[in-house]
Amino acid sequence: MTSAPTSPAPTVIPAPMSREAAVRAAALAKATAIAAALDDPAAAWEPTNVGTGRGWPQSLAGGAIGVALLHIARARTGHGDWRTAHRWLAAATRDALTAADNAGLYIGAPALAFATHTAAEATGRYGAALAHLDDTTITITRRRLTAAHARIDRGERPELKEFDLIRGLTGLGAYHLQRHPDHPVTGEVLAYLARLTQPLPAYPDLPAWWTDAAPSGDPHPDFPHGHANLGVAHGIGAVLALISLALLQGHPAPGLAEAIERICAWTDQWRHDTDGTWWPGVITPDPSSPPPRPQPSWCYGIAGTGRAQQLAGLALSDTTRRAHAENAMLAALRDPAHLDMHGTQIGLCHGTAGLLQSALRMATDAATPALATELPHLTARLLAQLDGPISDPELLDGAAGAALTLHTAGTDTIPGPAWDRFLLLA
């Protein structure tokens, strides 16, 4: 007796991925590939950065601390190995800890504290190390606060490095607000930043954050009368973002809302509403040289200034300010010529990664879904820029930062752990 023929199993055709899902999967795959390529601290800076100094271990921007942050963020979401993150943290501490006057969020003990806190928050490890780093960072912060208040008492203009994000007290405040918002030192920094915005009696016609130097922080013949800096890396944009975040968190430091209003009243004077809304990067007293529209970067462009303005709008419940900021970002994302100003730059500071990370944050808080619809295109743009070997491993301008942003886009971990607090995007 022969058995009846069996029918072939039906072919199951999987439903096609949406474009958004496909781009997200590609983003996560690329982030994973970059993280794998940056697995070994001993090899990451060979041979591309030999002699450049960018691989100094205690640099968040360009050293081992920055790459450690990539591996920490991936491990926190279950996509990475904590042992790899630990190897990078160990590499960052192979030299004596730096706690000199130039130590800040991006370099030395405070930078290591930021990465270590991000790891400790998820694992419960590193308690003793973090306690030591906290003590050191608090000491640095209070030393810097004493000098800053003395400068204000003298009625002098500030240097950028007194208050900026990368070198100054705004960066230290960003760490303290995330690590221990209720610690007295956090309130002390916020109180100083509020005081920073109050007019100086000797210079009533200029904002109190006007500096006598160039954007580099040094005197320069192109800036004979100094400038006011709107950027987030080195200017008042960082102060605006941090005190807005503090107000949104309900921090009780006095004068925060008034400081936000003072900054916004000044930045509103310089907002341009032609070819989309935008803010310049720097202002000088020379009326014959109108400020140009900056590229859409985090450090000076719409990625940073737009998010700072949106945070201010959220903090003050100012729907008009929010709309200006969100429309400004939307216009930038829909303008191919403006996006092309980045050229081939991929980084968080000057490139597409910083614009994407800001857009991810802004879309989450936006009043309309229009920003979110632009994210797959911008993610695909960054992926195309990364179609080649890694030429620069660092966090701020290189592959590690691009990978962190792609990991965030690929895992949809917004709001998620605020690894981007060092950019003051969250």
C-alpha cells in the first residue's frame, strides 16, 4: 500500500520591513560593527593617530574615556559586553589622574567621573572609584567657582573657559546635575550661572558673557573687540541648555527662570527667519560684517542652538519658542544644501552624528510628528558617510560618537540613559 503524497509546506514570505525599520536595523548593525572594531584599547589609535595627541587616555573627546562611553551605553542596553567597557575604563586610568585647573567635563577626573557614573548607575560597580572621583570633581568645581565669583566681584568680563561646556563650569555643572542633583555643589554651580547672566555695571550695553577674546579663547586680530558666543561647545548656548534642564528637573536653585529669560531676550535679537529660522554662532560689534549662517552642527549650529532653545521653551512653557526651535530644525533637515555644509564630517561636534542625536532628542519632545518623519533620511545619510574603514576612533569627531548615535537610533532608546548629557542634549 502506498502512502498518499504529502503536500509541500506552504512558503512563508515575511512581511517586508518598513523603511524606518530597515534603516533602524542598519544603524544598529553599523554601530555593532564599529564597536567591534574598537574592541581593543591597545590598537584603537594605531596607526592613524600616532603623534596627534588625540588618543590621550583621560580625554572624553578624543581618548579612551570617550570610547569607553560607547561600550558602556551598548552594555547598558544589552548589546555590548561589560568586560569590554571595563577594559576601556582601565585604559583611561593607566596614567595619574589629572585634577589640574584645566580639568573639566571633557578632560581629567571629571571626564572619568562622567563615564564611571554612567557605568555604575547600571551595574552597581565602581562605588569606591566613583566616590574618589566625586570628591576630586567637587574640589575642582568649588575652586573654579571661587575664581569665577571673584572675577564678577571685580566687574571684569569672563573668559570662555570660565563658563563654557568643554572647559568650564557649565560642563562641571552638567556632571553634577546628572550625578547628584541634590548635592549642594550642584546648586552652587547653577547659582553662579544665573549670576553670570546678570549685567556687569561697567558694560551695560553688552551681555555679561561677552568675552574679549576670539572663539578659540585667545586674543586674535580678527576679534579686536571680542565677541559673544551663542554656541553650545563654548558659548551661552550651553548655559541656556543646562539651566533649562535644571528647571525641568525641578531644581530649586534661585533665579533660573530669570536667567533663561535674559539669555533668550538676547538670542532673540539675533534670530534670523530667512531661509529657515537660525541663530549665528558668534556676534561681534562690527556692523559691516553680518554673522553668517553656521553649518548645522552641534557646536555652533542648529543642532546645538536649536535644542537649547527648545529646552528653554519647555522650561518656561513658552510654546512660541518651542515652535521656533522645532521649525528651525525641521527646515535644516529638509534643506539639502544646508545639510551638505557638513561635507564628509561624521562627528558629534561638527558633523552629521551631532545633528542626528539632536534631532532624535528634539523629535521626542516636539509638539508635532514632523521632525520624526525626517529621522530615517538623516540616519541613512550618516550610514552612507560611514561606508568605509574607520579613520578616526574618537568620540567627539570620530567613529565612536557616530556609533553611539547610530546605536541610539537603532535601539530606539530615546529618552533612555542620558549618555548625551555631555552634549547637553538631555
